[in-house]
Amino acid sequence: MRRLWIVFLAVSFTATLEAAKPATPAKPAAPAKSATPAKRAAPAASAPDSSIGLSRTSVFAVPEPPLVAPPAGAPGERPRYPRAFPGAPPRIPHAIQEFLPITREQNACFECHHRANAPESGAVPIPASHYRDTRRAPEAEREQIAGARQVCVSCHVPQTEAPPLVGNRFGQ
């Protein structure tokens, strides 16, 4: 039985190879000589650079966004904009240039927004979620702000009157 199976596989393999061989092409007939040369087909039209991508400029251009003036006024003077979408971090309603750089070691935001200082400063207090370490102990609230939440500008950006660079239909 085993020998029969081996013979069957060998015959099947040989038949498969024979079927896969390309047929030898017949010699094409010699082209007839004519008085006019043959015309070549026109190349396919390519898409212009300006129709590729979101910026609608050449793919080789390096567009720069227009300069936007930072929000004017001191903290607490401007109205707060609504959030961009549910769950989005709120935007900063005041200039932050004088507070930069905002790092774990140097964070002027805490002077007004820390929950211990917010009532007397009139600032919006940092929410309780920022006092939880979502990686190590998400259920425990701490006295200090969690390490991942200490660089505020990682999520929060100053609000401006800047037009969007690209259209957005998120949330519609």
C-alpha cells in the first residue's frame, strides 16, 4: 500500500510539472513594412502633486502653518472654550509662555491649579483623576499628582482663534 501511494505521488507531481510548463510560442509573423512609422500609445496621465494628500500642495513642498498669536490676558480673564469632544482634555484659556518649560521638575501650573491652592487662587482645580497612578495603583488616590500627569502640556494646549489646518468632521 505504501509503495502504491509513493508511485501515485510521483505520477501526480510529474503531471503537475508538465501542466505548468509554458507552451512554446509560435513565431510571430513578420510585420508588414509600411510607409508610415507605427504610432506608440500615449502614456497614462499621472495625478498632479496638488491632488495628493490633505494639504493640496506639491508633495515636495514643506508648508508652514500660519503664525498664531498666543491668547492675550492673564489667567482667569478669558472664557473657557467647550471641549473638542467628550472626554477631551480642556484647553488652557490663558497664555503659557511665562510658565514654560512645563516639566515634572518645573511646573508653574501647580501654583494655582493644585487642589490645595485652587480655592484661594480661583483657578479650576486639578481633577481627582490626576492624583491616581493609573498604571500601578488606579484605585488609590494620592496626595501628589501622578508622575504621568505632571507635564500638563502633554494633553492640554492653549486655546487660540487659529483656523484648523485640515478640515475635521470628528464627532459629527
